Amino acid sequence: MKKLNVVKVGGNIIEKEEDLQAFLDAFAALPEPKILVHGGGKLATQLAERLDIPVQMTNGRRITDAETVEVITMVYGGKVNKSIVAGLQARDCNAIGFSGADGNTILSVKRSVKDIDFGFVGDVVAVDSKMIDNLLSIGITPAFCAITHDGKGQLLNTNADTIACELAIGLSEKYEVTLNYCFEKAGVLLDINDDNSVVKDINSEKYTELLNDKIIADGMLPKLENCFYALKGGVHQVQLGKPEMLKNRNTNFTTLRLQ
């Protein structure tokens, strides 16, 4: 079975030009086929503040009203996505930028209101793996921003970690997929301030242990939930760490497996 890398890059890397360029070097050097997924939340917040559009956050998640949809479309689908695509082209990686609406690749439903109304936020319900596979087969590298659609004309703000996870699952029937989450830390850390305290291997049993010890907490909780959801959905392997892990397998990073 052919191998496929799905790589999600974190917002703190995107925000810093030097870190972004180093990431693009590492990603472009990966053999094809591969898929990139990105967000850009901090940059969206900065633009919203410049435009005097209120930024509403609840438990670290953005409330997406109609004005905010316009902002994230400009930032995620515009500036960030096209800058990344241009950077990849400069590295001889033939990329095309996508939202979930492009080619009807990722369909979502607007999140239902329970305790909190998150507004125009999408939960993924379908990935067109055949369309994406067709692109991969002709040497195209899709670069997805964190926007999907509902099939009725509405764009939806969608968590980039979740998009990467759903893409990885959707393509796992045809590929041996490794899902890579690249961010500013070296992986899951026993001490958040010490990059040398990486937990290198985590299976389901170790995951439960780390949860009970509150090693995995805050923002790492949903990320790790996505990781194990992907593994249960057929993804071969999940890795978390700094972008260096894409080109140097001897560096510190975390590998997650079911057993």
C-alpha cells in the first residue's frame, strides 16, 4: 500500500516567518504524496482587531459570527493559504490551495447549539477521498485551510486538527497514512517547559495513565482525542512534534499507536 503523509501545521509556526519557512523546507522535502492542513487563528484575531470586529472566545474556541466568517475567509483562505502555496511552489512542490468548498472536498454541518452557540462553526460529515486521490495521483499537493462548507452556500469555520484527522481517515482505505501534527513543542511533554521530557511512545494504556496524571491537559486534550480517533478510523500512525520530525526521524517527537 502506498504511503501518504497528512501534515497539520500549528498557528504559532505560521505566525513566525522564520519558523514558517523552516517548516515549508521540511514539508516540501517529504516524498509525494502528501497533504498540508493549516489554520491561522492568531492572524485572524489580529485582523479582526484592526477592523474593530469583536473577537469572542469560549474555552479557547472562537465564536464565529457572520463578520468573523468574512475575516477567517480573508486570512485562512486568502493570505495564509496563498502565501503557503507560493512558498511551496518556490520549493518545487506543486501545491494547490483548498477550502472544503473547493471541489466539494470536505462537507460539514453547522454545529448545533447546546450550552454555547458557536455560530458558523462546522463539524465534518464527509470527505471526498476520490477527488483528493485524483489530485495526489497527478502530483498535486493539496493545501487545505480551516474552512469547510455545508453544501448550501455557507462557509464554516472548522478546527484544522479535525480537518487533518478526517482527511487522514478518509484516505486510509487506499493509503498507509501517517498523520503529523507539527507545532512549537517537541511532542507530549512530562514537563511543559522541558523539550527533553518528551513521551516518545503513547498507546491507549499510556494515554489513560497520562490523562489520570493530568500530564495531558488543556489544549493537548482535544489534540490527543483527534489522534486516537484517527487511529481507530484506520490511520496507520500519528506523530506530534516540531517540524524537524518530518526530515529527521532521530529527533525527539511523540508517536501514538492503539497498542
